[in-house]
Amino acid sequence: MTTTVGLAATDDIEFGVRLLAATPTHEGRDRELLRHWATVATEFGARLAPAPSRARVVERDGGLEHGLLARYTSRPATVELYTDTVARAEALVDENGWRHWYPAGSVRAAALAHEAVHEQLHHGTAKAALKEALGHVVLRLGRRRLYGHVAGAEEIAAHAHARTACGLGRSPLLLTAALATAGAHHTTAPHAHGREK
Ligand SMILES: [Zn+2]
């Protein structure tokens, strides 16, 4: 498992940088800026107070086929959890000897904690707070600053929150990268989790 050994040696912030670099709108952006945003989003997610989820959890199959682990949809508030991908991720934890980082059952728990962040950012004021923390100023009007959206930052924050909330030794980003490596036909966009539709 040379490839996943290499993955484990990559730190969590670097995974965040890679996620941003692979996200449209960030092509050609300075690597240091991406690293700054990845760091800010990680700290934001780790510090974010958990909010109770109102979403219904629906367990589904067919996640591996579509490269999905879990997905939050807002109307109605629903978390789709792809049980085949969860099982594959749990198996990868064992295959790679990562159980001390991801205790049994933590993939499901982390997925739910992750999606709860999307839910919280969708409904609450945390989204504006994340934007302000990232400090991507797109317009200045006198003393007023307008902060732009940083694509991918919410995703990094959700992973960081899941790591803290579930007491994981490493970010679920490592596991996401391992899933993408294991599914060799997925050569781009190593996101085992779906965006909100
Ligand atoms: Zn997500």
C-alpha cells in the first residue's frame, strides 16, 4: 500500500490545500494564499460549536458508484448516508492500520458531524463568520468590506469539525483521499462526499 503510506505522511492542512487547488475559481492562485485559507477554515471548523441537526438521515446504497459518502440537502433537511461507501471507508481504515485514528464506527459519526456543519452553515450566521475569518475581500466601500466566497472552505471546515467532534486522530480528509485512491477510476476531484444540490 505504497500510495496510502504516502497519503498518511501528508498533513491535514496540505489535504485542505489540495482540495482548494482542485476547486474551480482557485486555478492559478498563490499556494501560500490557499494554505492560509485552508488553515483558517480548519481552525474555524475545529472551534465551531455543534448545533443540533434537524435533518432526517436516510441510508442509501450506490455511493461508491457515484463517489459519494454522504450528502446534505436542504429541502427538506435530509442527510443521505451511503452505507456502501461507509463500509468501504471502515475497511480501508483496517487495511491501512489507521484504527487508532479512526475508531470503529467513526466514519458514520464523522459523516453525520460533517453534514451537520453544512446544515448549520446553510441556515445560521456561521457562514458569514467563516467568510469574515477567511478575509477574502472582494470590494471595499469606504470603511466597509465585502467578503467573497472561498469555494471549498466550507468543506475543509466541515472535515475539521468532524475530526474534533468525533475525537479523531486525523482529519477525515485523509480517509477521503484514501477512498479516491482506492477507486482508481476516479482520477479527478477526490471528494467522496457530495455537494449540496
Ligand atoms: Zn461536505
